[in-house]
Amino acid sequence: MDLFNLTIKKAHNLLVGKKVSSAEITRHFLDVIKKKDGDIRAFLAITEKLAMKQAKKVDDKIAKKENIGLLEGVPCAVKDNILIKNEKCTAGSKILENYVASYDATVIKKLKNNGVVALGKTNLDEFAMGSSTENSAFGPTKNPCDLTRVPGGSSGGSAAAVAADECIFALGSDTGGSVRQPAAFCGAVGLKPTYGSVSRYGLIAMASSLDVIGPITKTVEDAEIIFNAIKGKDKLDSTTIESNLSIFPPEADQPLAGNFQFSKNLKIGVPKEYFIEGMDRGVEECVRKVVDKLGKNKNIEIKEVSLPHTQYALAVYYILMPAEVSANLARYDGIRYGKSASAKNKSLLDFYLDTRGKYLGFEARRRIMLGSYVLSEGHFDDYYQKAGNVSGLIKEDFRNVFREVDLIVAPTTPNTAFKIGEKAKDPMQMYLSDIFTVASNIAGIPAMSVPCGFAGKMPVGLQVIGPWSGEDKIFALGKIIELLV
């Protein structure tokens, strides 16, 4: 039986129809990983024992003629900064190389309760810091569409695993585009939910006010299914919200998108600031082609809009994010967490310096130093305070635009996947990979990358950005876009 290109519903129908067992589906994907992942290196660890145990539970239920849920027996991959109890969680760093999680992240608890099968942990840029998965302490992941190119980052392993059909879906984390950008590079669907809609409990923190866990899938429908499974308020994460509420309450004339139906007069905004000089012509052509097709629908109105402070989003992000990184990574000192350098005949300061210098990668150290600088006396007001003020203007831009339109569409990235090593020594060029994605994290709003074609044989992603708690709108338009491509 052909078990390739399975979606969640296809897998469910096979299981319910007893055409295949959960153990057989799980074994199929484990075999695919063994066959293909030596070249791609999407996975850091395979949790075969756990996967087969979870699959057996589903098969036992089916044998007893019990009903199974939509996600039961569906194999997935998990980014290696999300904790699975009794499994290693390295965050792509040598300092956590031997760390074994003592509890499940809330999203993992929810997936386990839904009967999902966890195949393994996927590669990432160290502590989710990067746009190419080249910063992993355990080597880079390669793009399944072209093994000479990066898969994007930091959730590059998760995106590559989905694109290579090594799992049905994967979880990633998105701090400045780390789900959407690799999804675009690999030709997958990637959702960054509204900040607070999905619990961060059990996610190794990078920048706590920006981090969001989201799914990478083969279809928009699958992204919707996974989002509905993992969303919701969590008493273990005080920043979480009820799924139908917004952490940025709209004004009276801006209702929440609780029961949005595309019946007529859908207004889509196209921000002029997202089509910049220097972006790949093929990417722009792909995105504009889909926008033109949407505009031919009599029930859809395309409107040019402006997000004037978007031009400052990348600069704001690279002040706010490193500041939080410097605080969050302080715990990895060889005493509280992580590997330890030898303490023989050393002062405490020397011990810290040796441990962090030896086991933290260059990009992690760069961001720690940058964050410490912008928070330091004499620079806090000049940098961190001003960045916080501008972030408020970015949020206000989105509020204003969502008074005029239902959704925003734009490119996910300014270019397709670049060659491995091409930008590794130029951090500014690497950071520019996230130029179209960071604003949504700063504003806390949902956004999703949907494949919209190819440029030079490489996938291109179109980004659908929604209002606060507007995931339902995003899914509805995403499904339309899939039909047009």
C-alpha cells in the first residue's frame, strides 16, 4: 500500500477502515527516515521505542472496536527545543547535549492525549537562533528540494522532515519567522499562531515575549487540525489566553473573528512595504500571480495598504530578542543547567567563562553579548526603551490596517532557499531572511506561510497575516489559495 503523501485525514481513514495498522504506518515512516535522513539530517534523535508503544495503544483500541480520534496513530516530528518526558532535548546546543526532559511540554501532553505518535526530535539552529539550521551544534540540515541548499531556520529540521515525507506533520517554534520561513523554503505550510494561544510551557525559551509553538504541515487543513489540538489556556503558562480571546483587544468597530465565513466582500490588504528593492523577482512574480487570481474572484477585494513602521521591525526585533536571550540563557552556566567545564583551581567567573565559551555556539554568544549591551546602564534608554516604543507603533499599524481589511497577504521571504554556507559568515544577510516575518511576532498576531509556486525550481511561500485571534480567517483563505496554485 502506498503510504506516501499522507495527510491527517487520509491516515485516519486508513486506520478506521482497517486497511493499515498504526504500527504499520509508524514503521513505514521510521523506514523512510532510515533511508533518507542520512542525506537530509532533519532528525537529531529517533524515538522509536516511544513511537511503537504509542502506535500499539491505537491498534489495541481498534482491535477492541473502540472509536479513535482524528489524530490517533498519526506520526509526527517534534523540534528539539520542545520537551518530551524521558527523551533528550538538546535545543541544538552542546551545552544541553545530554539533557533528558523530566516532563512533557503542554503541547506534547495534548498531542499524547490525542494519540499522536512521536517519531523523533528534529534539528534546529542552536536555541532557535538562526535562519538556516546551520547554527546547530550537531551539523546542518539540508533542504529536501535541493540538498545543496538550506531548509531555513530555526525549525529547519521540522520543515525538512515534512517536505521529505518523513512524518505527516511536525511542531516548530516561531520567534521571528522560524516556522514560516523554513516552511516557505521547503514548500510546506507553516503557522505562527497568535501569541498566547498556544502554551509555551515546556518550550526551551529563547525570547519569551515572542516565542510561539506552531505546526508545519502538508496542507492548510492539517495546520488547522493541529492548531485546534494544541491551543488553549494553560495554568502553567500565565501568558496563555482563551482561544476566542485576544491579548490585544480590538476597538468596538473591530469584532473578533470568532465565526468568520467567506460569503462576500472579503477585503485583502497587500502592504506596499513588503515588496522591496532587492527581493527575488521570481518570488515577487509568484506572490503577485496568486494575488491577481484572488482579485478575479467577485467576492474578494484587493486593496493596497501601508504598514509604515514595518521598515523598523527587523531593527526592533534584533534589540528586543537578544535582550531576552541574554536573560533566558543565563541559566546555562554549568551549575544550574548544562555541561560543565572543569572547575579545578578556577574562580567561579573563570568556570562560567570556560563553560559558556566551550559549549555555547558563536551565534548564541553573539546574541547574549548584544542583549547584555542593550540592557546595560547607559544604553538601556537609547536602545531597549526606544525599541519598545517602536514596537507599539508597529502594533498600532496592524490595528489600523485591520480596520480596513480582513487579512493581509505578502511574501513570506524575499528569496528562495539559499546555498549552504552562502550567508553563514554574513550575519546581516542572514538576518534579512526574516524581514517579512518578524513584524507579526512583534505584534503578536497570527500568520501562516502557504506554498504558492516555484521560482528557479525552489518553493515560494505566500504569507497570510490575520488580526489578533484571527486564525480561522487565515485557514479559510489558505484553503482558497491552495486551490489556486
